[in-house]
Amino acid sequence: MVVRYLGAEVQRMEDPRLLTGHGRYVDDMTMEGMLHAAFLRASHAHAKIRAIDTSRAAQLPGVHRVFTHADLGPKYGHRMNQLYPAPVIEVNKTQYPLSKDEVCYVGEAVAVVVADSRAIAEDAVALIDVDYEVLPAVVNIMNALEDGAPLAHADTSSNLMGRMRSQFGDIDDAFAKADHVFQAAFMQHRGGCHSMETRGCIGRDDPWGDGLTLWTSAQSPYLIRRALATWLGEPEERVRVVAPDVGGGFGPKAGFYPEEIVIPLLARFMERPVKWIEDRREHFMSTTTQRDQHWNLEVACTSEGKILGLRGKVTHENGAYIPYGILLPNSSLTPLPGAYAIPAVDVGVDIVFTNTVPNSPVRGAGRPCGIYAVERMIQTVSRNLGIDPAEVRRRNYVRPEQMPYETGATLRGGAKCVYDSGDYEALLEKALELADYAGFKERQAAARAEGRYLGIGVSSCIEDTGMGPYEGTTVRVEASGKVAVRTGAASQGQGHHTMIAMIVAENLGVSPEDILFESADTGKFPHGVGTIGSRVAANVGPSAFDAATKVREKALRLAAEVLEASEADLDIEDGVVRVNGAPDLSITLGELAIKLSPASAMRVPAGFDPLLEATSYDGSSGSPIACGSNVAEVEVDVGTGEVRVLRYSVAHDCGVMINPMIVHGQIVGGVVHGIGNALFERMIYDDQGQPLTTNYGEYLLPLASEMPRVDVTHMETPSPLNSLGVKGAGEGGTIPAAAAVVAAIENALTEFGVEIDYYPVDPQYLTGLIDRGAAQAAE
Amino acid sequence: MADTREVTVTVNGESRTATVETRTSLGDFLRHTLRLTGTHMGCEHGVCGACTVLVDGDAVRSCLMLAVQANGREITTVEGLAAAVGTLSPLQAAFWKHHGLQCGFCTPGMLTSLTAFLRDNPNAGEKDIREAISGNICRCTGYQGIVDAALDAAKSMQEG
Amino acid sequence: MKPAPFTYHDPTSADEVVALLGRHEDAKLLAGGQSLMPMLNMRFVVPDHVIDLNGVAGLAGVRDAGDALELGAMTRQRDLMADAAIAAKAPIVPEALDWVGHFQTRNRGTIGGSLCHLDPAAELPCLMAAYDAVLKVQGPDGVREVPFAEWPLAYMMPSLGPDEVLTGIRVPHWPDSHGHGFVEFARRHGDFAIVSVAALLTVEGGKIARAAIAIGGADVRPIRLEAAEAALVGAAPSPDAFRAAGETARGIEAMSDAYVTSAYRQRLAATLVERALIRAAERANGGA
């Protein structure tokens, strides 16, 4: 009998360790002779460095050495790699690991101290004197491209980093034949990642032994290995990058940072391991964030609310350097038709430099922005035509019979975006039912009678998940019968160990407890890609499934010979191969593994390769498109402007669910991140480029006390693009959330005619809109 | 010359003595001097709650207390919540069952905080629990699994 | 984010504290540490000496002195919340403390620490303003008493000399029949208030006999809404009267910062004054 794990709510294999304080995060590690580093960071958003005096710092007892750009020497004097080169990048600015002669954002690493302890290193940082010539800074994307705007980099002539455009269908025809054209402009602001574990790394260099090793709190250790080896001009095989337990990622840990060059270099120079752990203030100043995007769109539609076309312009804040190519603006454009069959789109993006921390994806990357834009235009159509917003959506969805549906947009890799499967309207109906949308008007009226303002908002999304190329898995049965499973995919809490153990256990006939799981160590698995873009389930899932299948087939073939039985009569249960109907005839997987890895002078059975092992890179043949519909119900206190989310309902479809408990956790966590974006999280810079929100009293992360219970229901429409039928689930909660919340606020404040053109919607902004609406109504 | 003191604490039932610089926080002392790395430092300014430990039974931020201030006190960290090695406390078991953790970084502070809170408020409802952990930031779970775990643990502790 | 080096002192008496303050020029007093420790960790303050008050005898506790509550400066916020005398005589105190940080910070945080730190958005200074509390300060020349109205000198600067320590707070009783209301608007539970309002009322024979309204968070120091208090006395407790009182708050001095404008603070103050008064009136004379 096959034990079914797939689809079961298996409790996570990771948890007992983490629950008892036995996780192993990078700051938990210590090494013989380890030194500690602290960085001096730029205190100006834009300045020339005239001189750096490290002499006082170097003399402090306990300090080993202080390094500036010059101290790293000419061999290590070049700028960082461009990880994702793209033709649209007109000005290719990456930073130096330590600033050479110009700083372009507050928080840029300028110098570093190596000392006996972190505290002493910080003492010494305070003693470094930098002579800056302060230059004008550009901060606001809305005037960054104007003539005479300060330049983010002194040696450039414009703040335009590049332009992109998503263009398909006949846009002129769409607008020519439209009954109506409506316009809306709005700013979108997304904050930082704020993983509860900051970044941090330990470098160790052993030129006569293991080579260079970097333990780092990261999402993409293989990307870092390649980037670091390339930057050093050394072979990848001599660079090992390990992501141990990682306390949350959410996007910004998927890149490659200056510290991930500097710390291993310091280990090399000092000939001792060196640790650097980012503190929370550094996280605010130096870890990439997402921040501002301004959209100005027009929608062409019929009188019935059928959308014919969407056109407009986006201004995207890039920050000071380009660590991630154009991934973020690209991912903002890809989802532009949203869940709807919009035949024509023409939207361009200006990507602009500012003197702020470089920009990177944050949970959902640009997708929440693109989806928000589409959903805002649906709301615009609904409001102007007086058609219920749910009904406007119904009239525009891509229909199941249109699948696979090629939108016309392109994915990050340049491939066509094709919606593979799903029933968007059915999903909406499930969400509306869960939210008791039909009963809302009654709830709203009852509350209004008490002087309370309730509102409801709907949004739908699609999400391109599971991007390639692959994320491989090796499954090997060892002599003990335990099963070693290795993959490159790093985990930051998504439960990969559990998910992969479930897949392998079910396929191989072993217990998940017998699986020894290792991941995210470039020294243990040849190549991986990274945990970004909800891609792991749709890549590791199929490779783990395929590798386990191959091991199973090999085990059965060998067992059939050993037991002199037909393969068809064999089954594997709890690690033992048995002959059906002959309970005494059996052999364990461990015994089979020994036959395939015999001692010296023995022979591997004829017709078999050594080892009871298989590796697979099977993945998805395209990007599976997940989808969801969300309904937010809010109350607005018009006296204070406070918005409370009372109820939040999600209907989500990420194909076949490997572990519904884990999917549920991803959705709920994602929604709360999205509500944080909609209402709370704002990273503020002043007009000189000084970051103001650099602590958790000022940067508002969502807390348990303000967050609603999130009700989730699922549909499981298998993806045809992989062997398991799975789609990604990591970002589907976040992507539609802001649109639903903002629509609900407007709905609550209909009598004030409130139209929101900015998020996070803070209470001061909202009371301004309420007061203006009340004044207009009074006139 | 660094200002140092000898500090003796009872941690998870075991007496430990070490000399520390007086500027060292209790959190850094537990993690780096005593090598009890289950307690996590998330913000070092008292907002995120990841570093919460029990001092004489009271939940406090270990980043906002000096190690020297803990001299002579009894401290419980996440490593000491379960009755025996290899077992889980009812609250830890409920976190496991209800998917109350993802990356696990905020988890020690959630567990220590809720251990103290549920001890003092065994009849707490959802709203009370949400307020109780409003000083503990979790970026992964959206809090729901944590709240469900706490409600379940409160119930099982009362029945147990 | 590690503190700069300092010398640590753990005196056991207030006299010893004053002596240490006299001896050491750049010293900081460490009470509950819930504000000072973050500032040390971030190196916003870099004192040469830290004088820990946690081992000083006689600084913590609550005593009903007949006409007032005597609170030791080192009384922890959670002990104030749980105290029976406070619950009976000044129930607005636990109501306000529910807004102060989180239970973990209240386990350490003290009333004296909060009053000396004097964050404009903190709840306890607002409360002490409503009560016209009297602060006891010990220095080299003995003990002096400071009415709360004279305590804040400027932004986060109390009337406390470099060799003085706050030892106690005297909170005068209101009649047992008084009503109270503490309301606050903060973005999230436990955050510092954008605006908070403490209101105390007595109602005799259907008329307001006495009123105190203090507004926190709006300006650099708590504001007493004296004109509105005076206007309420003698009036019947009515929605109109409370709305009118609230409207007067639109004219208060209010500060602007990177997050909130003075106009929004004034608007909030108007809303919250009205709400606090309504709640206080409901509770006067043993109401709900």
C-alpha cells in the first residue's frame, strides 16, 4: 500500500529544531580565531570623498585593521558585477564593494573595521574621519528627469537608467472604437523586506585547503558563488557559498551585496574567519528596498464595461545602483492584462536613478504594482459606469476555454506570457461567497446607522510563477537505508525540506523521517538557481519527483533480480521491497544500496550503474500561472482616518497543493505583507536623501493587533506544465492585497467621493480626502 | 580599560558564571558568551520582540537589559521551555501543529512571550492574544498560525 | 548597534545616586531601560557613566496617602496596572498604561523613567498633566517638589538638574465619583501616540463640577485645555458640550514632523477630546 503524503497537511520536518532554539542561523555560528567586522557607511546621499583618515580607528586596542577602497588594492579595485545585463540599461552603474571616490546613497559602505568584537569594531568606526564634498541629491522620481534636476551620479548626463515598454494588440484601434476612455494616475510605494533576521555573513579563506567559503543569509547562494568567483577572477570550484538557516528573505536577500565581496576578502587578508552581521539600522539604510512607482494610465472600454485597451506611462524608482538589472520594472509590466482578456496594451516605463538605496524586488516583485494598476483601472471603469466592480471583472476575465491564453506580454526571460490553466470567474465567485459579498450592503447599512463606515473591495490577480531554468534534486539511498536528498534551493521558511521529503517519501516508499535533507550549499550540490518568484515548488517539486521515481525504478529492477520475482509484483513500503503475496521475501533499500556500492573487489550487479542514486533537473516547461481573488472588508473611522481591515477573504488557485498547510501559511503571510503595503509600510527619505524611517518605531510593520483573520479557500486547477500539476504560492497573497484594501476604503467613503491616488493610505492623507469631500458636498 | 563585571545567572536551571563588559546586553551575553543561540536579536532597539526571554518568570527584551543587570536572576530561554530535551512544551507542540512558524527567527520571542502570557492569562481569547504578541513582529506567518497555536495551547493547558 | 563603552554603577541608595551624579559629569540614569537602552544601542547617547537605579532601595511602590497616591519613581508600569489602590482611586492610570508599549516592555518600564525621558507622545506625562501631579526630586541640597506644569522645560527636557534624581510622584485624589476617559490614536497597538487625551470629570446635580483635559503627543509637552475645562464647569454633560470642548482643541499649538502635520494633530485632538469626555461622563457617578 502506498502511503499518500502529497496533499496532506504534514507537520513540518524543520520545526522541532526551530521551536527548541536549535536552528543554525549565520550569527549562531562561531569559528576558531574569528574576527568581527563593522562598516562605516555614507552619511550623505551624494558626495565626493576627498579623503578618509583611518589612523585613529586603527590605533584603538582590539582593532586589527581598517580597510578602505584603496586598502583593498588594485586587484580588488573594480566595480561589482551586473548580475542581469540587459540592452535597455543605458547607464550601467554598479557600485564598488567599498566606495572609491563618490557615494550615491546614505548607507553605502565606505570603510570597514576588523576587530576582536563587534562592539570594538563599532567603536573604531566612530573614529574614522571622512572628508566629504557634498553634492546635490536627487530623491523624488517625479522630477528626476526634469532639466536641471540634480544628477544621481556625477559623471552622467541624465538620471534615466533606461526605458522599457510592453506593447501588444492594436492600441490605437482600441481607443478609437471605445465608448469611453477613463484616466487615473497614482503613486505606489512598497517598502523593504524586513526579514526578522537581517543580512549577515561569515567568510573563511583556506588557500591550501577548502578555498574560499562564505556562509551568508541569502536566497540564491549559487548566484552569489558565480558572482563572487567572477568578480575575483577565480574558479567557481574554489568558492563555496552556503545559506544556513535563513530568517526570512522576501526578495532583497536574493541578490549579491558589497558585503558578500568585502567579508570574504577580509578573511583572505586577515587569514582568519571574519563575521559581519547587519544591524537593523544598516538594514534600513543598506538592504535594497522597492519604494516608488508612479503610474498614469488610460483605459478604453465599452459602455458595458468591456475593456478594450490600456495605455500609459510608469516612472520607476531604481535607487542609486543597478544590482538586479531590470527585473523589477519588467515584472511590473508582465502582469498588465491581469486576469482579464485585454486585447491591447501599450505601457512604457522610465527607470530613473535616485540617491537612495538600490532597488530590488520585495515579495511579489513588480507584480503587486502591475496588478494594482490593472485593478485600479477596473475600479475606475466600475465607478464611472456605475457597474458593480465584481460584475466588471466577470465581463472581462480570461475564460477557461481560452486557455492556454497568450496575453501578448513577455516574461522576464523574454518568453511569451501564457496563462496555462484556471477558472478566474469561478474563483471570484468562491471569494465572494466566502466574504458574504451578497450580505455586505445590509452590514454596511446597519453600521452606517450607528455612524460607522464600512466598505468592501475586490481584486483579482494572476501570478507568473515557477520561472526556469531548473532547480535540481539528487536522491540517494545510503547503506543505512536513510535517503539523502540534496538540492540547490535555499529555504527562508517556506518548508522546502518538508515538501521535498513528502514527494520523495511517497514516491520511494520511505518515511519522511528517514530523509536526510540538505540544500543551499554549493559544495554539496552542483548547481542551483535561487528561491525567488514563487519558483521552487514548480521546479524542485518535479525534479524531486523524477529523481525519486528513477531511484524507485532502479531499486525495483535490482530487487526483482535479487528476489527472483517480477517487478510488477514488487512494492516498497517503509524502506522495504516486498513481493506481493510472499511476505517472507523482502529486501531493504539499504541492502540494495550496498549491492550498488559494494566493498573493494566486489562487483556492481551486471546491467546497473553504481549507487542507488538519481539526479533530475526536471522542472516546468513554462511559467505556471497561479491566480486569486481577494475581498477586503474595512471600517474607516472618519474622526481619525484609521482604517481597520475587519475581514479578509481569499480564493486562491496554485494548482495541485503539495502541503495545503504550508500553502495556507504562505497565503496568509503574503496577505498581511500586502496589507502592510496598503496601510502601513512607508520608507521615508527627506529631500536631501536622508532616510528617516530607520527603526521599527517609525517604519510600521503590520502587527498581530491590527491584522484581521484571513479566510482562505482553494481551487486546484493542475498546471499542464509540470509533472505534479503545481504552481507557485509564495507571493499570491501579497500581489492582490493592496488593490482590495484600497478599493474597500473608497467604497466605505463613497459619500465623500474619496479617490485614492497613493498607498500606503495613512490616516492623515485619508482625513484630508474626507474633509475635502465633505466640503465639496457642503457647497 | 574596558569596564567588566562577573555575572552569575541561572539559565534554564543551570548556574553559569562569566565575566562580561558592562555594556553587553543580556541578549548578546546569552548568545555569544553562554552560546545559547536560540534567543535571536532582530532589532536591538526593543520593538521586534525576537530576543524576549523570561527573567524571574517575566517576559523582557534581552536587548534592553544589560547582562550585569541579570546577575543573580533566573533566566529561561527558548532552549529551556520544554520539560526535557527532545520534547516540546504544549505551546511549542501547538506551534508545530498550527504552522505557527515559517523561518523560525521570531519564534523564540513568540514562545517566551506567550509562555508567560498564557501562564498569567489562561483564559485569553483571540483579541487578548493578538494584543499580547503585538510587541513581537513576525514577517512570515501573518500571525494567524501563531494565534491559533496560542488558543489551542491555552485550551490544552487548561484541560491538561 | 552595540553601546559605546561606559562605566557601570549600581548604587543602593538615593543618596549614593546623588553622590555619583555629583562625582561624574557625563552620567545617565538607567531606570527601566526601555527608552535609554535603545538610545545606547544606537549610540544616540554615549555617556561615560551609567548609573543603574534598579538596585536602589525605596524607589518603587504605591502608597495611598489619604489625599493622594504616592508613587515611587521606579515603580514598574505593570505594577501600576495591577495595583488595587490605583484601580480604586485613579482607574485612568491602568487604562492609559494599556496603551504604553507592550507587556514585555511594561515589565521593565517605570513611571519615573517615562516622566524623565519625557517623550512628547508618551502617555504617562499626559496623565500626570491631567492630574497636576507633583514630582519629588532629590539633589545634593535635599528634596524639592515640582508641579507637573513646571516639569517639562523643552522638548524631552525635564526640570531635572545634572545631579538630581526623580524619586517619587504624588498624584492627587479625585473624588471617588469622578469619571475618566483615556483615548489615544496611534497607528498600531503599543506605538507612541500621535495624539492622546486624558479626561477627568466630576458631575454633581446634573452639572459638571470639575474637569481636567490633557492632550499628549500634539506638542513638545502635554497641553491642558484650560479654557474648555472652564467652559464645561457648570454645564450639563451633553454631546454638544463635549463637541464644543473638542472644537477648542483645533486651536492648540501642535507640532509638525516628517510623518504628521500640525493640522492633522489638531483635527485628531478635536475628535479625541470629545471621545474622552463622552467616556468620562459615562463613567462619572459610578456609571459604566
